[in-house]
Amino acid sequence: FPSHDSSLSQKFWDHPKVGDVRQEGTILAVEIVADRSTRRSFPATERRGAQICHAAREFRLLTRPIGDVLILMPPYSTSPHELEQMVTALQKALSKEIPV
């Protein structure tokens, strides 16, 4: 996620259950919440982050959550096109598991 183009990471804000989008270098963290206005978390027993990351496999993306924070850590050699594919896959998985 090149620092000069944050438009890819900002697309996650379109989903109402995204509570925060954080980026440090090429690492992207997308926090999923039950209520954006209060930042109330989903119950931990629901394992929403794990469900979304599991669904991402259907879209050819292997990633893992930390709780309900979805993490993307692409290698430095990732092309802009590959970054876009990763973001699209994670967005599709998010929408599949938590429909808007």
C-alpha cells in the first residue's frame, strides 16, 4: 500500500462495520466492529475476523486476523495490480461474511 496512494486502503471505509483502517508502510489493518459510532466490538465468541479471513480464501487470498482486525502484509515485491487484487478479495470476503 504505497504511501502515495492510500485510495486502496480507504475503500474499506465504505463498509459500515469497519471501525478503523490503519496503515504503517505496507502493512494494512482493518478493524471490524459491531457498531461504528460507538466502536462496540463483536462478541469474541463470534470470531468475525477469522470468518472473514477464511472466506477470503475463496477469493484466492491467504491472510489472518488478530482478533477482529484484518491484516494484510504483502511482500515488498508486490505489484500495484496484486495489491488491488488483495484489497478486492478482502472486501469481497468482508461483504460475504457481513453483508451490507
